Amino acid sequence: MSSAKALTTKQGFIAGALIFAIIAFATLIGINQYAKHSQELLIKAETDKNRFEKIFQDVSKTKLEALSLATQILAQNEEILSLFEHKNRAGLAAKTVPFYTTILHPRFNIAQFDFFTPPATTFFRAHQPEHFGDDHSAVRKMLLKAHKDRIPTLGLEMGASGPGLRSVVPIIRNEELIGSVELGGDIAEPLNAAQAASGLDYAFAIDRTLCESLGKFFNADKDVLVGQQLFFRFSTPAAITTLRALTFDPLATQPQMVTKDNRTVFVGTIPVHEFSGAEIGRIALLRDATDELASARLKIITMTTLSALVLLLLTVFGVYQFHRIQDSFESSILSSRRELKEKADAYNALASRMKELSLWKRGFLTAVCSALHLPLGGAIGIIRGIVKDMEYEETQGAVPKNTVMERLGFVTVELDQLMRALTDYCDIIAINEGLTRFEAEEVSLGGILQSVFHPRDGAFSLPVTLRISNDLPKVRIDPPSITKAFQQILAFVQCQAIPGSLELSAEISGNGTLLGMIRGESLAAPKDAVRFIFEETDQFMMRLGIQSEARLPKGASHLALAARLFEHNGGKLELTSTTDKGIPGLRFVLPLGER
């Protein structure tokens, strides 16, 4: 009874601790998810802010280029220039007002079409023909600059009528400045285009001091003053309400999440520059995130609460079923261990048998090579002696023995090829048995490739392209053995006698090794021979007729020897069916030197 009571108390303590941990964990997860969601909203709003700024600048630039082109075309119209030069206001009206009202304004959204005389006096306005004679010297810096420099000027300018995109072209007759022609567009066009693309509300502001110098004073009913920035143009009525409720720094470069009166609003600002490059105001970009954050908060609270309840139920169930679960778990662990041990034993037995088979195959190959190498060498020497004797007899007037000599020559060629194959196999055996000495050093791979693959006079060769960068790091290899490996690859290519070309390239791989590629049609291997192409033992058995289910390419032993030389230099040689250019190839890997 005491034992049962003690166990119940322990279980209660464990359950209480787990419940507290689950509630704390669920609360932290919820807080983290809410913070993460808030950050994602801020990042999205900042991305939209950058999109707004880019589109505003691009549309403004496009509009200014169109205005500049149109203004310069008008400045070349001799009839208009003559009327302006002779101060024929009625003639200008008859020529330009219909053009403005039917084409420029309705089709191209041009808001202003003016003619000015120096220094900055209105001579004629096609959009307001009844207004002329006003002196704008105090407010139109762009006009003064264009008249002073006598060059076309364009950009954004804040005038008495508000901000606008303007293009001014001076008119010079007989080297005398008679005035200028101006076309202007509303700043609302790029603002509205940027708003439509980004989904952000905007509020356009100009520095208060500049506004007051132009006669634009703060109107509490229509405008919003934040610091020294006078906001007077808004995308929507809601933007005015939102801006009036916020407290923020309009000159801040980083976007802000401002919370006030239970509303959370994203606020970011971008600068406004006039034609001279000077900053004259700011555009505030707004997005009310209150509803979105509230929805996310409710969703996170709901999911967190449900998850916590499920975990609590599982915990209570687990505590009362502790012993049964523990017994089942221990039984499962023991069963898994037994199963794992059985599989490990089976794998070790299989590996042992495979190793024994490999040792038997290599031992068999060693014995065969040793048994055939010396007799074949002697036979070739004897046959060559016979051929020389017969050649001598023929030169002394004996009866020609062409048939016998052709046959002996054929035997000599065949035995010579077999001798070379056995030599390669003996080299492989020496490498496998550790009888070949390798001394690694840091060398340039390009020099080795150049020495092996350069064209040779009088020998079968293919056009070779080396794509090896001069600043490629050195590799740490045994130069003679790697040179021999590439010579074996070249020998394999020559055995195929397939027209085409070779391309060699090398680069540094992601795991700190040098990765190379040799491409060429001569490197194509039959599909059924791919698994034998680097296995010297299988190749030798196929030559003896023991394995004959696959067709072995000519000179396959060259690739087997090359592969062993790469392996003993810490590298690897692989055959690829096709490269990224659709051409067969070999891929090799070599270790890099210290950098």
C-alpha cells in the first residue's frame, strides 16, 4: 500500500512538471510564431516599399524623357518659333491651343504647355490662354537655370501650383535668347502607378520652409504636418486619417511598425529630389497591419492551445500507462538490437566471402600473368629471329617465303599485343600488392596534360582542346604515375580509332578537390561492358573466355591501369555515359595541394 502510494505521488509530481513544461513550451512557441509573423509582415512591407520607390523612379524617368522629346520637337517647329519670336500671342493661341486640348492633354496627360520670356515671365499658356505676364523669377529655379545655361533642363520641380515633372527647352534665334517652351506633367501619374503595383498608400510631402517660400501654407483641414515635412497630397482619404494618428520620424531611413490607439501601421519613407538633385521632401508609405496581425494572433493562440491540450492529454495517458509503455519499449529495443545484430552478422559474412572471392580472383590473375609473361617473351624473341633469318635468305637469292612470313608476322603482332596487355596487368598487380613506390609532390596539372596530349608527328592523334585555367591550384600527386595514367587514357582512345576530338577541362570542386573532365566520342563504351571497364580481373577472364556475356572494348586494360593509378594517388576515375554536352567522357578527381 505504501509502495503504491509512493508511486502515485511520484507520478503526480512527474505529471505536474510535464504539464508546466508543456504550457511554458506552448507559450514560447506562440510568442515566437507571432514575432516571426510580425517580422515577415515587416519584410513584405519593406519589399513593397522598395518596389514603390523603383516604379516611382522608373515612371518619372519615362515621363520626363517623353516630355523632353516632345518639348524639343516643338522647339524645332519654325512656324511656332516665328510666332513666339514676333510676340504674336493670338497666332500662338490659334496654333497651340487646339493641339493641346485635342492631343497633348487627353492622349498624353500633359498638364502644362507654356512659353516664357527671360528671366521667367509667362508669355503664353496653352492650357490657360487667359493667364500671361506673371513673373516667376522668385519660384521657378528651373526656368532661371535653363535661361542662364541655355541648355534643355528637365526634372521634378515644386512651383506655385504644386509639384510637377517639367521639361524646359530654351529658344535661341540668331544667338539671342528669346525665351523657352515648357511641357509639364502631374506628379500623380508616377505616384499612382507605384501605388497600384505595391499596394501601399502614400502621402506626399515637401519641406515646410520651401512650401511657405512658394506661398503654400499649412492648412489643418487638408494637410498633415510631421516635423518639418508638410504632407498635402494623399492616395486615399484613409491615408490622411492614418497619418494624423501616427507619431513617427519622417526622415528615418529604416521602415517602422508604429502602434497607436490599438492600430499597428507600417510606415516607411523615401526621399523626393528636385531637378538639381537636392532633397526637397518625402513620400510616406503606409500599410495598416492591424487586422492581419489580429487574425494571425487569433490563429496562433488557437493552434497553440489545441496543441497544448493534445500534449496534456497524451502526457496524462502516458503517466498512467508508464509501466506498460516502459516494458513495451524495452522489449522493442531488445528486438531491434537482435535484428540489427543478425543483419550485421549477415553483412560481415557476406563481406568476408566477397573479400575471399576478390583475393582468389587476384591470386588467380597473378598466377596466370606470372606463368605467361616469360614464355610469351621468349616466343616473341624466337619468332622475330626466324623472321630475320628468312629475310636474310631471301636477300641471298633463296626462294621467297611470303606466306610463311605473313603468318609469322601475324603471330608476332598478336603475341605483341598480348604481351602489352599482360604488361599492363602486371603493372596493376604491382600497384595492388603495394610493390610500386609513390612519392607525392605539388605540381601543376596543366603541364602534365600538355606533355601527354600534345600532337605527335607520325602517330594517330585527335585534335585536343585543353581548357585549364592558368591560376588553377596545384595538385598533390606522384607525377610519373599520373603522367602514365593519362598516357593509358590516350592509348585507350587511340585503340578505338574513332574520328572526332578530345576536350579536357578542370576546376575546383565544392569538397576541396580538383574535378576534371575528358570528353570525346572515342570514350563511348558499350552498355554491357561499363561494369568491366575498370576491373582488370574480369577483363582478363573475358579474354580467356571465362566470362563472355559482354563485348570488351579494345584497349580496356589501359583504363583499368589508369583507374588504379588514380586511386593510389588519392583520386578517382569514372566513366560517364554522356557529359553535360551530350558527349561521352571520363571524370577524374585529384587531391589539391596546400593553399
